[in-house]
Amino acid sequence: MIGVYDSGQGGKSVLKELVALMPQEDYIYYADTAHCPYGPRSPQYIIDRACAITEFLMDKGCEMIVVACNTATAAAISYLREHYPIPFIGMEPALKPAALSSKTGVVGVLATSGTFKGRLYLNTLARFSEEVKVIQRVGEGLVETVEAGILDGEQVEKLIHDCIDPMLAEGADHIVLGCTHYPFLQPVIERIAGPSVTVINPAPAVARQAKRVLEGIKKMEPSTRKGSIEYFNS
Ligand code: DGL
């Protein structure tokens, strides 16, 4: 059984890729809706929630957990890996593929404030900031919009303009979606950004990494899978 969790519904953009790649597996998706959004919360708060959710998912029989949340990955994944005996897959800030393929030398990253403060992101930024100019924006209001199921329309367009117009003005040719809620808004982001901008969703790469790790575990376990998904909310 594979556990997948997020502060809310955003992680379903990762679940979708996992199911596309490994449809025969059994999944439990946990949305921590009662504590969403994570973006502005302290790392300790997010670690406490990560432990509670990990214990819930392990009690349900999960043998691997995908932290389908960039903010939770930034705050808690090292702690989880040190304290629990199962593999954890986290979200990667996809700055590297954006930086490597940018022609204008300018890339935009949209994420929560918690993700921007994370060590993983800061290390990646330090590695690539000499080669490309990185324009960061917190996606203010976007998580709330997706949680409310509002995925298009005037209100969404305004929020997205506020976030990406400064990136476009600087000539960004890649925009990285550094929060798992944002792929739900990808069609609007692409429409506003136009065809010369590539929008990068790291979820397919994370699903491929989960598959590699799972193949390692499976060598030991006989298969009793049925291809199911169960959903829980806090
Ligand atoms: N979906 C999350 C992420 O990838 C969390 C957003 C939030 O709860 O603020 O960062």
C-alpha cells in the first residue's frame, strides 16, 4: 500500500501521475484539510502533522509514503526519514530542468513561502543562480482557490496575473510549479503565459522516482495488489 498526503487536495496532482504509472498499486490519499494551508505555518507544526499522518498511514498498512506537498517536503522529509522505517518520496523543486533548458536565462518559480525557505530549494537555487536569473513568487490565494474547487474565471486569472506578470516582464521562458496545488491551475497559467513559456509540473518525475523505490521494496514482497484508492480527510 502506498500512502500519499498533502495539506489538502493538491497532492492529487501527484496521485494522478502515480496511478498513471502504477495503476495496479493500492493507494491511500490523505488530505490534511483541517490544517490547510501549510504555506505560512512553522516547520515544527508541519513536522508534527507529518508524524501524525505517517503514523495513520502506517497503521493502515502503507509501506511507502509520497509526501505530495512541497511545503511538507521542505519542512519534514529529513525528520520523517530519520524517524520511520519506511521510504519517503518527496517533491523536488524542478528548478534544475528549468534552468538547464532556459534560453532567455530567466526562470520563474511559484511556490509557498515555506517551500522557498526549505534547505533543498535554497541549495538548488544556490547551484543554479549563477547561470539563470530566478524570479520567485508566492502563489498568494492559489491554494485556497484550488481547495474551493475554483479552477478558472476572473478571480483565478487575477491571482495568476499577480504572480506571473513580474516573471513574464523579466523574460522568463520557464515557470516551475513548486506547489502541488498549482497544476490544477496549469491550463490558466499556460493561457496567460502564452506559447513561448514552458510550465513545469514536477509530479511525473516524482512518480517515476516512487516507482524506482517501490521496485526495490517489491523484490522482497509477494504481490497481493488490487489497484484501489481510498481517500481520507482530517
Ligand atoms: N500543496 C502544498 C505544496 O505543495 C501545500 C500548499 C499549502 O498548504 O500551503 O506546497
